[in-house]
Amino acid sequence: MGFLEVLYIVVPIALAYSAPLIIAALGGIFSERSGVVNIALEGLMVMGAFTGIVSALTLSKMGLGAASPWVAMLVAIVVGAIFSLFLAVPAILFRADQTVLGVAINMLAVGLAIFLVRAFYGKGQTDSIPNRISKENVPFLSDIPVLKMFFANVYYTSYIAIILAFVAWFVVFKTPFGLRLRSVGEHPMAADTMGINVTKMRFIGVMISGGFGGLAGAVYATSISLNFSVTTILGQGFLAIAAMIFGKWNPLGAMAAALFFGFAQAISIIGQQLPLLDQIPQVYLLIAPYVLTILALAGVVGRADAPKAVGVPYIKGKR
Amino acid sequence: MKKKSLLALAATGLAMSSVLAACGSNDDSKDSGSSEKDGFKVGMVTDTGGVDDKSFNQSAWEGIQKFGKDNDLKEGTGYKYLQSAKQSDYQPNLQQLARAKYDLILGIGFLMAEDIGKVADQFKDKNFALVDMVVDKPNVASIVFKENEGSFLVGVVAGLTTKTDKVGFVGGVNSDLIKKFESGFKAGVMAVNPDAKVEVQYAEDFNAAEKGQAIASGMYGKKVDVIYHAAGGTGQGVFTEAKNRKKNGEDVWVIGVDRDQVEEGMPENVTLTSMVKRVDTAVEQVAKDTKDGNFPAGKVVEFGLKDGGVDIAPSQDNVAKDVLTKVEDYKKQIIDGKITVPATDDEYKEYEASLK
């Protein structure tokens, strides 16, 4: 098997694996750029996956067919945004500790989702959804040699994730809204003095984050796991946080980091089937993504600069 | 100073005696034979998969439910299950059932082996049973299956169905248990199609659908056309990948495991067949024996093809007729003892050598 054939297998896997991570990491950026720590990404993804599967099942039953997973994603965005109020209200209005809140929300999300699955279906995991997001071959592009590694056997959601990253970058760095969002995360008092409503901006930041988190969970559930159980989302939210930090709170950086994770995972998983790599004992391949991440964080990226006011509740008039 | 320490001593003494007294009363009630008063009680502890994992937890629970109904037991008092959300729940759950004086306490899944051993030592007068692994304690019965025999049959199906002469095996975690599936499967393939190549990979995870999908994607990409998975939730990803490929016109199949997984293959219908493990039959059998006073204490109870403990699933519509006749033929040979199906890497090597 030549080098190209290897890439034809590895790249689509990396793209599929990265999509939910990119989307969730973007969510983290909006929240943290506004000054609210978002450990709750994992929980938001759980709610998104749960909502995605339940709505996809219901919509399919109503006869929506192939459109059902896409509509389910929209529902998951709305539910994610609403669920993120559990973080926004105590963190912004009542100045609760944001890290503790995030951890609590992660536990709440799993418990609530499983409780509801039991209430709806009388069992601990849902059935598989009949209509899902499938891997597709992009017309024309998937026939071109070399280039086809990006266009054959891929999920459209991977492209959506990458486009969203560019949109998010534009919004955060090139629009007045983005400037305000960043200013309340860096120096809320200065922003307040200039007439920016800090509370409102932070609410918007966290709710956008909730929408992204919900979408990320729904993407994973409707394209990869196809059903929802307690183990559907298991650590992906935390990987997304790592991607966000790795990418220095920049949407494009986070996207690159998530793609890097995806690529490392893909190599790690199917390395056993590839020439040369199959000579390496599997345990080294399995730990490789994590070792690479540590090396990259420690050596290449340099200091990770968080927004200055992240995690600090804003109290008007306090110096 | 002296007075205080004396007081403390007295207090500890009092506390100790009350503890001892509690123990004593416990023993008393045990002697009076609570089981006869309340009727037979059987309980099970799930592993982290949960009671409706569509796999062996669910199957075990179905067996207990059937046993309960046949013996007019009530759910909750006569028979019940405790769910384990994480590994650290195993011991407390087992202890809880032991304290509640259950006559038979089942641990489901080999992940629980160590914990059931410890709890069995703490409650020497209670009967424990473990599914899927051998624990050598005088009050533990080990219920194991000859998965290699069932896997042999689906191996025969895979070997005769493949058009590319390449089949795949995706395992959950590389362990003695999953090796039984792998060895049996490979032996089955080799028996009918010595030219076939079997690709084997372990995900080292039972709950990572994305890993299962990636592995399957790699295998199908290398022209494997039938994959047998023994990987729990990770196998879900194998089905996802197969469905995607079939939708795009590729001719690929998945062989399910533990139960009839025909539903998982819908709507593209990618499930060739499944290797079923009748945990329900086995659990029901052991519960029945225990109730009749024949608890297989300290013994290994093995369920193979002969006892209906493992088999090929009833959904066989996707398998060709002549393949099924071959399967029946091999099934008879295994039951008659004409073929000994390998269960480990070493046994497989011997088996392979004997074919040549």
C-alpha cells in the first residue's frame, strides 16, 4: 500500500473524528472570550447528543425522512443554548464559582439525559436512528486523484465544522460584536465604562457556547454513535477544551488543534493496519496522540494566554 | 487527665460491644433461615454497560425475569438488579445484595471478577455466581461460555461469504475472553476457506464507537468485506461504517455478537448474521439449580453449542442456503466432539498446523 492509499484512509477518519471537537471548541471560545470558564462543554455535548437522537427518532417517526437528523441538529442547538443558562445564570448573576458550576452541570447533564431516556422509552439507551448523517462522495471532486482524500467518503458535517471555524474567527476578530465580547473577557470594567453591558455580553457568550456544544453532541450522535446511551459522550468535551487551549482561544487555532487530534487519533487507531506502523507495538500507537499533545503544548505552542478576566465574576464598581 | 482517658476507653468499649452485638444479631437472623420465610431471592449486579445494554447484561436480566415469573417471585423483593455506573460501584452493590440476604447473587461481566472474589470472602455463607470469567472461591460459581464454538460457526459463514478472501475481526479489549472469539472465528474461516486472510484488530475500548468506525473504515478500505465484531459499544461504529459503505454501493457485511444484532444493521441491512450467547438460558439454569439446592459451589459451569449456550442467530436471511447447510454440518461435528475449536492463540496455532 502506497503513501497515497494510506492518506485516502487516514484523512477521512481524521475529518470525521475532528468535526464534533472543532464545533465544541468553538463553543468554548465564545464563552471564555466573554470571561466565563466553560468546563461544562462535556455536559452541553451530552444534552446535544441526547436531544439530537430523541428529535431524530421522533422526526423520523413523523415522516421527515432524510431531513430528520439535520432538523434534529437545529433542535439540539436551541436546547443546548437553553441548557447553558444553568451555567450563565449562577455564574454571571450570582457570581458562583465557574469551575465548580461546570463540573456540576456535567454531572447533571448525564443524569438528566438518562433519566429522560428512561421516562420516554422505558430503557437505558435509545434505539438506533433510522435516518442518519452518512458519509458521502462529493460529486466531481471525489474523482480527482490526491484531492479525493478530502472529498471521498466524508461527512458533510466535517465541512460545516470547518466553515463554522472561519465564521467564528471573523465574528470574534473582525466585527464590533467580537470586539465587545473580547473586551468584557479581558477587562470588564473598562468595557463597562465605555457603555458595554457586561452582563448581557456574557450571557450571549455563554448561550452561543451552549448552542455550539449542543450542535457538537448532535453531530457526534447522528453521524457516529447513532444512538444515545450513558457512554455516548465520554470525554469529547474535555478534549474540545484541550483543543481550545491548544489553539490559544483562537477559532482557527482551535480548528487546527482539533484536526491535529483527529489525525493523531486516526493514525493511532488504524496504524496497526498500515505498512511500517504495524511493526510498532500497539500500546505505543495508543498513547501516541496524548504524548504528541503534551509535546506540542510544552514545546511548540508556547505560553497559552487565557483571556485576562476569565473565571472572574464582574462586580460593578469594584476595583 | 486520667479520668478523661478512662472515659474514652469506656466509650470505645461500649461502641465495640454494640458493634459486636449488631454482628451477633445478624448471625442469628441468618441461622433462622430467612430464605425460607421470604422465599427464594435472586439478585444481579450489572457492569457499567447497564441493564439494557442490548448485550449480556440485558440478556442476564431477561433470564432472571423469566426465572422470577416461572417461580412466582415479585420484582424488587424476589428478584432485582442493581446498576453499576462505574467500576467502584461493583463492591458496594454486591455487598448490598449480600446484606439483604439474597440466596443467589450474580455478577455480570468479567470486569467484576476481582470484586466478586473479595465480597465472596466477606460473606462466606452466601452464594455468588459470575458470568464470563472463572473465580476460584468455594462459594462462587463461574458461568462461562464456549464463545469459540459459536464464533467458529460465524467464521464458517464469513469464510464462505467473502468475495475478496479478506475478512476482519474487531475486538474490544485484548484479553483471554475476547481471544476465544478471535481464535474460534479464525478457525472457522480457515476450515472452509484456507486462502482467506483474517485481519485482526483490538480497539482496547468497549465504549468508543468512533474507534470502531475508524478501524472498520480502515479494514473495508483494504477490501475486507465481512467484519465480525466482539467489541460491545465500539461495535456500534462498525455497523455505522458498514451502513455508510453499503449506501454508497459497496458490498460489505457485519457479523454481530452476543445477541441477534439484525436491528443494528437496519435500514441498509448489513448484518450478515450474529453469534448469540444465551446468557439468559445459562443464568436461568443456574438460578434453577440453586433453588433446588444444587448450587454449583466453586465449580465452573460451561455452556457450549451442545447446551445451547452459544449458537448462530436465528436471523439468517442474508446467508446463502448452501452456507447454512455447511454450518449445520460443522455444528454437528463440534457437538459430536469431532472438531475441537481452539480458544487461545496457542491452540489456534496447533489447529492451523493440523489443517495442513
